[in-house]
Amino acid sequence: MTVGVFVLGAAIMNFVVMPLLIHQRGTVIVPDVRQMSEKQAEKFLARSSLEMVVERRDHHPDVPEGFVVSQRPRANDSVKEGRAVGVVMSLGARTLTVPDLKGQSLRQGELTLHSQKLRAGRVARVLDETDVRERVLAISPGPGAEVAEGAAVDILVEVGGRPRRYLMPDLSGQDVLFVRQSLEKRGFRISVVRYESRRDAYPNTVVDQSPKPGTMIREGDPIELVAAGSE
């Protein structure tokens, strides 16, 4: 009985366990070489007894030129030593030319940018006290500029109509960044923000303004702010 068990155990070792151990000695785990430069990736794979093969080079908006975008087999896959790992290398972001949007409506301009694989960035409006239709006056970067695919283009739009009038509020004690964002969203222009040393006020809060509180102002008028600086 004992001899039979021994023979069975030896058979399992020779025909099952040993082949598995020998097979495992010839396998490696594929490292993650994405975001590495071509030379770094090649050296990293060589340390794991793997070969690197560049399958193709493509433009990519987020991965710099000369760096790995993707790999095949995937990272952490188990493969045999000496196997080739295919990689896709980045050519960097595709360069595009900014189109001329002057005279288009804002919607038309946005569609034009989208068709060129660009996008609208910040939109500023100026008021013309006539019945002029909405139209693009200028863009930044300007027409003909070379930019990366997906880049934002800021747009200045002219709109017709009479400016609305407001009573200038008292901004004292409010956070200067919050005030600036709020006013600019309502069509006002913050022309100057100055900082002065004030012991009686919290840093970055408004301590003075022009126009003064209670003054009638028009949409688009410039506003100057004075904020308490940090000592």
C-alpha cells in the first residue's frame, strides 16, 4: 500500500507538477510601459525578457510625442519570455489652423470650431446701441494661428440693444474673487484690482470701489476694486 502511494506520488510529481514548474519558469508578467518614452519602454521590457515592437504612430491630444499610448498584450498579462509586445507611439497633438469666424453668429462660430475639432472657450459680449445682429468681432487665438487639436478659442461677440442700468451695490467686506466672478457674469468689466495693506480688514476682501455704492451704472461699464492685501 505504501509503495503504491509512493509510486502514485512520484507519477504526479513527474507528469503534473514538474511540467507546470518548468512552464512557469518560462513565463513573465508584462510590465506597464504606457506614458514611457520609447527608449524607456524598450529597456523596461528587455528587463522582463520581452521585445518591443512599434506597431504604429498616431496623433494623441494628451500624450506627448515619442511616448507610449497603448500596448498589446496588456499590463500584468502573463506571457512567455521573448514574446513581442506591440506598442502605439504618440506623434503628439495634431496641429490645426484656427478658422476666421468674423461676422458669424455665436452659434455659427461654435459649429465652425466643432467641425474643425476645436472648441469655444470664454465668450465676451460688447453692446452696440443699435439693432445690429449678433456677430463675432474677434477671436483669440486669431485666424490662421496654429493650435493643438481640441484647443479652446475665446470669442468676442457684438450684440445690439440698449445697455441695462443698475444701482451700484456696496461690495465692502466681500471676497474680491467672488465679487469679480459675479460682476463679470453679469456683463460688467473689472478694469483694475489693487491691493492695499489694511489691518482693519480680512485679506482679499473689498475695502474700496469705483464707482461708489449707490451710483447708477450701465451694463459693460468698467469697475475698479481695492482689496485688502495679506501682510
